[in-house]
Amino acid sequence: MYRVCLQTGDSGLDATGQYRNPDLLGHLYVGPYLIGQPRHAFVVADREGVAGYTFAVEDTVAFEEWERAHWWPALREQYPRTSGDDAGTGMNDEEVIRLLHDPASTPGAIVEAYPAHLHIDLLPRVHGQGFGRSLMELIIVRLRDRHVLGVHFGVSPQNPNAISFYRHLGFEVLLEAPVDIYMGMRFS
């Protein structure tokens, strides 16, 4: 799953050449979900191996607190803040390490109305086969069954195909920021 994260890490495109350490993005966007919230983790696999996944957490605030207490400390020790040596190299390791030390919190207005959040990534080889829709529908049903009020996620503004796909599924834009567009769906 770390590999899928890396191979979709550039707004849905392969980011392999952008990182010296291929595990960094996975430490940020995959590992905490598998360890801290495996209840809503699902994988797509084909003959070539893992080709995609989706993760969801029911309570974003509680999950972010769990990350601060249990996930980030060991990674911060393993990856100390850097001196800026990557500047100008085209590598993004330094930025991910900064995020391990200073992770962003989801805006309060979003988590109040949409307390759950999700991540989904699929490799291009399985696009157009219905896996994205199936995974999203599965997560929505599971969160509704758990009486969650709503779900949100971030998507890159540089990924218009994904934004269109999510709109088609019924998600709406909640907040547009330079790095992420927050989208969500209410279940009430």
C-alpha cells in the first residue's frame, strides 16, 4: 500500500522520482490508518499485486489526537527535522519530514459537520473498472451504518478528473485551499 501511495502521490500520478525515501508518503498517508483505524481499510488487488486502497476514520479529531500521541513520535525520532539540504534538488523528502513534525489539523468547521474522513488511491491500471465507485460506496455504507453524520477528504486542485468523479458520486466542495480542496458528504 505504501507503493500505491507513492505511485499516486503526485495528484494521482507517479511520484516515485520525487522522493529519495520511498516510504515517507506512506508513513504520512497509509501507516496511521492501517495501525490506528484498520476497521475501515480496504484493498484492491489484481494479478500484479495491490492496485489501490481506501481508508476511513469515523472521528477525525480523535484520530488526529491518536496520531499525535502514538504515530508521530517514533517517526519524528527516525526522521529528525532536516537542515534544508534538499532545497533545490527537486526532492520532496524535506517537506514530508516537516509534515511528520508539524502535521496539519483539519479545520474545525469541517470536522464539526463532517466528522469522518477518508483516503482513496488507485493505480491507473485499475481505473475505469468500477473499483473507485465500489470502494467509495462501501465506505459510505459502513460510515452510515456507524451513524456518522458525514465524511470529508482532501483532493488536489491539480486532479480535475478525481474532483469530477467525486462530484458525480454526490460529494460537494466544502473549502478550496491552494494545496487541497476539501470535499464532503452529509449522511443525515
